Amino acid sequence: MPRSSSVSPNSLTGLADSLRSLPDKEKETYTLKEAVAALADPIHTALERGYSYPDIAVILHDKGIPISPASLKAYLPRKKQTRRSRKTTSPAAVIEANSTPAPAAEEAEAAPKETAPKRRGRQPGKTKTAATADKAAPKTADKASSKAKAAPARTAAGKDRGRKK
């Protein structure tokens, strides 16, 4: 069994100070995801100029970054979009729009109403148990009658078998 060694408090404080004073160490290698993230702005610029992901992947491969177009697209962070300000209307314009009747509304009433396309999948308001209960009821009746036909008649001696008295 190895012998434990002891460390003095002075050496601990000296070591802590020396570790805190270490300079930042540069990374020697990057993952593909880190490399693409670091090059995100130039890649977005190239995309805006008309280059495709396969074109950019070939350029990166020639410069020493072997990456597929699909990986490039997946690793590339989305470009931050600027928020659009909402259009504001003056209160007078709102009052004017609400006070004048729109002729389009009368035409819309005269036009035939279009029906919404039929929804697929589970419909709101319908539960699975209610839908399957109707289908399950006839099957259970059929199963019960078939079990009654197939089951042998039990005798009085068979009922008492295995029970303690």
C-alpha cells in the first residue's frame, strides 16, 4: 500500500498563487463545430454572395478543414436577424378605418363560403376510449361466447381441488 505524504500550508498557498498567475493557454486544436462557429461571419457572407454549402465545404476542405456540406449547415450558427419594428398607425387613421363600411365585407357575404379541409389525425373533443369502446363491445361478446363453448364443464370435485378446508 502506498505511503501517504503530507503537504505544508505554505507550499499550498505558494502553489495556489502560481496557478492563479498562469497566462491563458491558446487552444492547439478545434473541433469542426468550434471551427465553423469561429468562421460563422465569413461563411454567412459567402452564402449571401451566392456560394452554396457544397462550394464553401470544398473551400474549407482545401484549406485543411475536412467537412461535408451537411455538417457545415448543421454546425453553422443561425445568423441573428434584426427585429422589425411594428407599423404604428395614428388614432385618427384607426377611427376612420372603423367608421367607414367596407364594400368588400358585403361582397364576402355574397360569395359562397369555402369549407375548411378535413383534418387528419385525432380530432379535438373525441377521446380514444369512446372511439374504441364501440368497436370493442362486439368483440368481447364474441370472445365470451367462444370461451363458454370451448371451456369444459366443471364438476363439484374439481372446484374443491387444491383448497384447504
